[in-house]
Amino acid sequence: MIRVRFFARLREALDCEGLDLRLPPPSSVAALRRHLLQEHPHWAAHLDGRLLCAVNQEMAHAQTPVHDGDEVAFFPPVTGG
């Protein structure tokens, strides 16, 4: 199982805090994103390439591997002022 979490305005836009995937894990963050878009095509405008992601609470990129038991978080870029 892979736990997927959404944060900040992304969570609000998707109206979803997260979900658990009980299928063979996608091989990478990019593959996971593609899977999410196949299952939820109406999320396309929100799951764009500008999002940041973390795997097991460590910053990740599109090619970062994803394994069974991992937590993958997506969140918008953070700015401060």
C-alpha cells in the first residue's frame, strides 16, 4: 500500500486529504502522478508539474522510486515573506 497525501491549497482544490493505493506500487513519483490522473482525470489542472513532492518526508523528484509502504506527499511551492 502507498499512502498519498495532499497539502495546503492542493488539498482544498482536490477536496481530498489523501488516499491509500492498494495495488502494485508505481515505479516512481512520475508514474504515481500518471496513475492518479488516470483514476481522477478532473484533477489534471491541479496535479501539474509545478507541485513539490516528498517520499517518506524527504524531498523528491519525478524519478524518485516509490515502493510498497511509502508515503508520498504532494504540495504547492511554498513562499515566505
